[in-house]
Amino acid sequence: MQIEIGSEASRRRSMAAENLFDQQYIAPGRVNLIGEHTDYTGGLVLPMAIPFLSTASIAPSRQAVYEFTSDQFPTKRCLDRKDEVNRIGDWSDYCVGVFQQMRNAGVDVAPFRLHIAGNIPIGAGLSSSASIEMATMMAILAFARATMSMEEMAVLCRRAENEFVGSPCGIMDQFVILAAREAHALLLQTGNLRYEHLPLAGRRLAETAIIVVNSLVKHSIAAGGYGVRRREVEAGQAILKEHFPQAADLGQATLDELEACRGSMSPESRRRCHHIISENDRVRQAKAAILADDLEWFGALMTRSHASQRDDFACSCEQIDFLVELAVKQPGCFGARLTGGDSADAQ
């Protein structure tokens, strides 16, 4: 995975931060192997952590205010205890949103200075936002001498992103960043947060590289087509539940049930739901492929996942389609797909 990050100025700022703060908390980024746009409908996902990370360094405030700074951005944000906290539309919303949700949950914390650093590419589909959120939360919890379960932490950070930042994401990113294990993929049932670690230890798997290519196409889950498609999904899910009450969400629905509702929902909703229901089945098959050490099977599932995102979910773009087509033509490539948020509105 070769992505050049940072600058000499960023390095110096990071070194200065290390001199100011003696407590540092680390959260990785993630890549999703398969299971895209399924995590906000109770479905299955199969992500893994990657060796890029965010760090949160925390220390007592010298001025009785809450201070948020970052290596990646020049702006500093300060809050007084009595300030009304609102979204302002920059990087600090991810940290402040977590802080605000923690206060809403009853965590009392004295004024602090929080500094964010890291090397996860922003807007590249590797969950830089959730990584910042989780590093922030771990730092504040430690500073406040408070504890939460892993499930509580993941749900709180997702709520911060949904309700404060305004990004309609699911829970995959926050959960895998907390639960990931080295050399394993994480199979997560997002409807009930049950999970298992799948070892990437088969002979052929162990000899195979997972390559993440940065397309340089920027996206934002908080804006653009992601929210539109999610609303189309939710409309279709509501119709399915009306016709089949036993299916609480798309994670429990079948393609036969979707076909039975064809006349009741828009073509857009039907296509979005078709992607999600079929994607859940691909994740189940991907588990079997990993356990069988069958790379051809797993790669074919990845490529079919991309075709479904492109054709049914309409969330790909010309640049990424080109990269996938190019990748699968290379000797030794078993499969390729889009991973990340929504690139259909890329500029």
C-alpha cells in the first residue's frame, strides 16, 4: 500500500505535539474487503484494519477551555464550559461531536487540550473520520478516568457522526477500528453487533497481498449522493417491511421478497435494495472462501461486488471503474472493487 502522506512542516508540528502531551491514543484506519452499504440496514460487513492511523494526544488545559488542534489543519477550536456547541463544518466537528455526545452520556471531564495527528488520507475511503473519532474518545475517556464497553463506544461515535457532523454513516467503521485484530478480517453483523475474527492465515492467503489504491477521487459521506441513496434504501426497506413484517431490515430480507415488491417501490429503491441484499450473500460466501483459502472465489466475489455498486447502487465513478478494470487484467490479481463511501458525485 503506497500512499505518500504529510510534509516536513507536518512532521515538525507532530514532534512539537509530542513534547507538549504525554498521553497519546492510537486508532487505525480500515479497508472494507466486502460488504458495502450494508451496515446501516442490519447487514454484514467484512473489514480489516490497515497500518495507517490517527493519534489523539491530551493534556490539562492551561486556560480553562477545551482546545482542539490538528497536524493536518491550521485552525484551532476552543470551547468554554458554558458554550453552546454546534457544528461549524470543519475537521474539528468530528472531535467536538464525540466530546458533546460523551457529555450528553454523563461523562464529566475537566478542560483539556486535544491534539490530532496521523497519516490516513482524508476522503480516500479509509475511514479517517471514524479513526479520529475513536482516538478522540479513547483520549477523553482516559483523561476523565471513565470507562465504556466497546459497543457503547462505537454506538456513541456513530451517533456523533450522524447527529452532530450530519453524516448518515453506519456503524462498521467505528466498530472495526475498536475490534480489529492483526492478520484477521472482522465479520460483523451490524444488526446486533455480533462479530467474529476470520484469520487470514491460509497458505495462499498468507502469500497474497491486499493492495489499496488511492484513486485520488475525493468524496464526503456528509454530502453528495450517499445521503440520497440512503434515503432510497430506507424507502425500499420500509415497503419490504410492510409486505414482510418478519424482515426487520434488509439484513433479513431475500431477493424473492424484493421481487414480490417490485410494483410497490421506485426503480431506484429496488436497485439499491437489490445491491444490499445480494451483497449480504456475497459477504457470507466471502467468509466461506476465506476459510477454504480459495482466492479465486473470494476475488470473483469482490469483482461482482463492484459491478453491483456500479450498476445497482450507482455509487461508483469513471475513474474507479477504470482502476477496477485495469486491476483485474493484471497477472496475479484475483479481484478488485470500490471501497469507501460514495464516489458517484466526484469532481
